Amino acid sequence: MEPSYHESINEMYKKVSEDGTTNIIDRFNAQEKTRCPFCVKGLSCQLCSMGPCRISNKNPYGACGIDAAGMVMRNFVHLNMFGTEAYTYHAVEAVKTLKATAEGKTPFTIDEEKLRWLASQLGIEGDDIKELAMKVADFVLSDLNSVEESKLVEIFAPESRKKLWRELGIFPHGVFQELLSMGTSSMTNVDSNYVSLAKKSMRMSISTCVGAQIALEMIQDILFGTPMPHKTYADLGILDPEYVNVAVDGHEPFVGAALIKLAENEEIQTRAKEGGAKGLRIIGFIETGQELLQRFDSPVFVGIVGNWIVQEFALATGCVDVFAADMNCVLPSLPEYQKYGVKIVPVSELVRLRGIDEGLDYEPEKVEEIARKLIEMGIENFKKRSGKGIKRSEKKEIVVGFSPEAIMKALNGNLEILVDAIKNGDIKGVVALVSCTTLKNGPHDANTVTIAKELIKRDILVLSMGCGNAGLQVAGLTSMDAIEMAGERLANVCRVLGIPPVLSFGTCTDTGRCAYLVRIIADALGVDIPQLPVAVTAPEYMEQKATIDAVFAVAYGLTTHVSPVPNITGSEEVVKLLTTDVESLTGGRVVVEENPVEAVNVLDRVIEEKRRALGI
């Protein structure tokens, strides 16, 4: 079986293997032979010196006395904290950047219209743009740190959800307070009640998605523009060896945005040409690439290579001169890939790799200087490789940049068009595909692409986010050509509105923004979130940012499919809570299904049931 859905990756895997270079495919296959069955089920604990402990039928308790349900849930929610921490770190960086921009210390500009809209939502007034931006930044930072109920959640969550969350005792404080509560609760000998731990995790997820995520994306809109539809490109074919290629990778767009702004300068392009190149380009990887892809329609930003699994194979083309790595999703193996001519440069204090213990760490006030240094490195690196590299032909033209505002624009400001299309069944339902990518449940991106194709074939509109979004972009499903793969009724809607059947909605960080869109639709229909013909799928989740998003989706009231099977199967009680019992509390539940077609069958049935209940 080929390791990836994408032929470009399969071909580069062969090259890397022939070169004898470590790569993620071979490392994964080697590890598959040594998986611990206790860890796979969540029945292993290493929190204290009396461990590690493993629970079995013969030994039903850990040394401390914790049972299987407590251990499984504690392991699950403990890891979820990493996802919340990453999103919150990103939110704080966005706040710091907004402040520095208001003070004129960055090369970025402020979108006055979006700033005033966000300020109005927060109840902040003022005429002076600098002062207003500072007030918005201070409001967000204060709320992230609040020990009182989160004002951001109060502002952006639906009334029905807020009422329910208070009744369940899961209406959150600021996200930092929720992290403290969750972290302390999941220590040894503190909270060993699996239901209590699950509720705290939901509380943390709400503060994450409706607090930190919404705030950081709105601030990034203020700094870099609100996503609007435009064409760009995906796959390895965007890498041209005759250009200086500076790549950005990770989850934060700040350095990448500065690079684009600087690369648009004719002086920079001239210097690249003097070095023997045709010019200089910025290349997107992973979520940093998605953040930029959504907002920038620039001749110097040529698109996205793919998601996190493609890093090694893209660098092995020998076309990338500098790989600027910000926080999250940077493979520890990348230093070895410098043999292909690339220079790996961390641009976040969080990122360090073997043999690379220094970086150009992001600070808002230094971002232009950092971008200039990266470009200088890229030009010098290009001179060494003299334009050599593998030019691949695979390149897909795609449409990106869908946000709530962009969708409203496509509807000419009339949400009734979308509501009517849902009511009459032209759009049977909507599924948010919020996913990473993994090798655990099949070839790279295969499940993601299969599920998206099955959904649109059944007239179900897909909003794609995260690394899964890149998988669908490279597969051509966010292109206008994909309309031909959709069911007849959905295809007709797409032709009328001029949109693909899979809408590129951004990164995993856009989960909060997507939740806000779902709220708008629910308000227009006059129903609660669980009543909507809407569901969620994470067909190839990889790590904790995905799992905390999934917990939020369940708290929000949505049926949420996940694959591969999470490490919770060691407790029937925990499985029952997440897949069945929680639905009577929040209206949402987890669906675990490895077969992608059967997963769509389940989601399709859920959407049909919601439609029948609404009488549509």
C-alpha cells in the first residue's frame, strides 16, 4: 500500500528511502511493532514514583487506588491541556502583536473596520484607533487571565448554550484559570472521578474555543485582513528550484506576514535576481501556511505545500532555502534534512531541535528585522545550490479564504439564502472537518479525502479546517472542479454561489470562528445548536489541539466523529460517557468509527434525524 493519498508524496518517499534518510513513514512502521497494549487503551500511568502502573482484570487498581475509568479519563484530559496551552500561547502572541502594532513598532497595519466591529462586540468605545486597539488588547488579555466568568464566552456563545453550561457547572472562567484547575485536578491523588474530570475538560474546552481561539483569530483579522475567497495553489509543484524559496511552518502567521510584506518590495526581488534566481517566494507549510493562505493574495506567496507529514518530503526536493519554524508541528528529524540544502531556523522561543539551540525568536518589535535576516539567509543559500533541485509537476489551483464574513458576502448579505437551501434540502446538512493528519488509520490523508468526497456526494457541505484542510486542498476538493464530485443539489447551489463544495475555512484555530458561524445559523433558524443538521468529523486526528476541539464540539452540542480510536478503550464507563451518556446532557456525543464510508453513513443518519425533528 502506498504511504500517502498524494502521488507527489509517494514519489518523494521513494527518493528519501533510496537516499537512506530517516523519514516519518519508516519510523512509524518501525514503532508499530512495539506498541504497548496498556498505553493504547489508556490503562498506563506514570504520574508518581510508585509507578508506572498498568490496570488489568487481574490488577484492577493502580497503586494509589485509582480505577480504570479514573485513570483513562485522567490520562485523556491531562493531555488535552497541551492543546489549550498551545492555543492560549498563540492568543497571547496575537495580543502582544496588536499592542505593538498600535504603537507603530511592527510593519503591520490595523484594519479599522474589523477593529471597530470587535470593539463594539466587547462593549469598548473610542475614536482614536491606537487607543481603541490598546483597549481591545487589554480586554482580551484580562479575560484570558480572569478568575471570574469569561466575558468572551458570555459575548460570543449562544444564549441556550450559556444557560446549559451554567446548569451543568461548566461555564468557564478565563482560560488560564481553567488550565490551573485542570492541571491540578489531574495530578496524582486529586480528582479520580471520571465524570468530574470530563466536566472540567469541557469547561476548559469552552474557554479555549470561545475565548482564546475567537479572540486570536479576530485580532489576526485586524492585523492581516479578514479571509475572503481567492485563488491560490497547493502541492509540491509550487516549489520552483529557480527561485529563492523561504518557507514558513507552524501555527502562527506573524513572521510569515512580515516576510510577505518584505518580499513584495522590488529591492528584495532585485537582490534575489542578482544572486542568480528568478526572484524570491514565500512558501506555506502546515497551519502557518493556512493562516497566510486565508488572508494573503500576493504574487510572492505562492501557496501551500501540504500538512505536517509532508515536511521531510518537501525539503528533500532541495528547493527550499530557509525553513522558518514557529511553534507546533516541527518534526524533530528536520536537522538531518539540511543535507538537502535547506537551513532550518526556529522563529519561536518554543522551538529547538537537535543541534539547533538558537533561533530568530519572534518578538513583535523585531519581526521586520527577523524577516530581513531570513531573506538574507535564503538568498545566500540559493547561491550555494545554484538553482538545483527537483521540480515536481503536481500543482492544484484551489479557492481559499472562507470566513463567516466571506460566506455572508457570497450570499450577498442574505443568510436566508443559506437557510432556505438547508430547509429545502439542496444542502442536506453541514459538516465541519476539523482534523490533523496521521498514519495511524491508513495512508496519509486517505481517510480525510474519502470522508469529504462521501459527504459532498450526499449533498452535505463541508467546512474544512486544520491539517486536514491541506489534505483536501492538495486533493483538489477545495477547487471549483470539485463541484463535479458533489451531489446534484449541492452542486447546483455551488454553481449559483460560485463556491466549491468544500469550503477552506482555515486552521484548527478557526474552530471558535466556525462555532460562531454555527451560532449565526442557529439564531436564523430559531433553534438550539443540537437541533441543527450539523456535525463534526476529525477523520485523522493526531494530537491534543484536535482532542480539545473535539471535547468542545461535544459541549457545544454536536455529534463528533473521531478516528483513529482514542486511547480510552480501557474503560467501558468512559467510552459509554463520551459516546452515549453525554448526549442527554449537552446534545453532543463522540462517534468512533475507523471505516470512512461507515463514518459518513453515521453522520448522514444523524443529519437526517435532525432534519426530520425540525420538519424539514
